[in-house]
Amino acid sequence: MPKSTNDLPAAQSLPDILGPHLSVIFCGINPGMMAASTGHHFAGRNNRFWRVIHLSGFTPVQLCPEEDQTFLRYGCGLTTAVSRPTARADQLTPLEIKAAASAFEQKIERHAPQFIAFLGKMALSAITGRRNIEWGPQTERFGGARAWVLPNPSGLNRSFGLDALVTAYRELRITAALPEES
């Protein structure tokens, strides 16, 4: 099992789970080491993404990382702003994020989702150069999609408890007019 980014093959990255005209594409800043090594989004054992997605009504059952492809059935996709895996997002440099920005924005334009949901403020801030990013809906679109910033569900993010995460994600689901999957 890889222990550092140097232990991963250079070409290994996490495949996108995207389709045309999705309601929401969730965008993590970059793959975690576990996600990259397994090939499945949000695979870290302490990551709360799949639990939050279910509890906020995006899916009728809690998906496991190995079922990440089924997320498309619910009008949602998954991608990352930067493809290089790291143990922590703070191991990316702002320049690295900025360098990936153009291709990332073109990817969003090509898939034309209704919303792009950034998981955490770091990626959007580095891409746009804006310092004061607020949680929730953004005034400026990104890649033609309505931009939204959600708290990162990583187990490393203890600023947001489970209830706060569920509330934030549910607000996006309701705004995107997605039915609650129960």
C-alpha cells in the first residue's frame, strides 16, 4: 500500500465519474491516497462524504466508495480540481491548483452540470484568486455552472460536525431541486 505520493505510479490518479448535464458535480480538491490507490472516490475510512450524501437525501442508501459509479443514477458526478493524490490537501501548492484551473474549468463547461459543488474553500480560492469565499452559493458561475461551496467531509475537518455537514449539503440538494431519495 502506498505511504506517500512518491510511492504511487506517476500516471495513477482517480477517474472522474461524470456525464452530461448532471444536476451536481461534487469537486474535491484532489484525491486522497486511499482513493487514488483503490480507484474510488472518498475511500478514506474517516471520510464522511458517502454518509453525508445519504443523510442529506441525495441517495436512498449509503453508498460505499466501491459503488461510486452508481452516483450518476442520482444526477450527481464526482471529480477533483487537481489530479495529483496527496495525504492532505495542504500538500498542494496554490500554484499547482492554479495551473490545473483552465483544464478543470473546461471539463466543467464540457459536462454542463447545473451546479459545481466545491468541497472546501481552498480550490475555489486558489483557482479564482479570491480570498473571502463564503459557504454556500457563490455569485459567480464556474465553467457555466452555478458554483456552491460546501464544507469538506474529510475526517481531518473537525470544524464541521455531522449535523452541520448534512444541513449544508441538504441546502444544495433542495436548491438544485433534486428529490429526496428515501
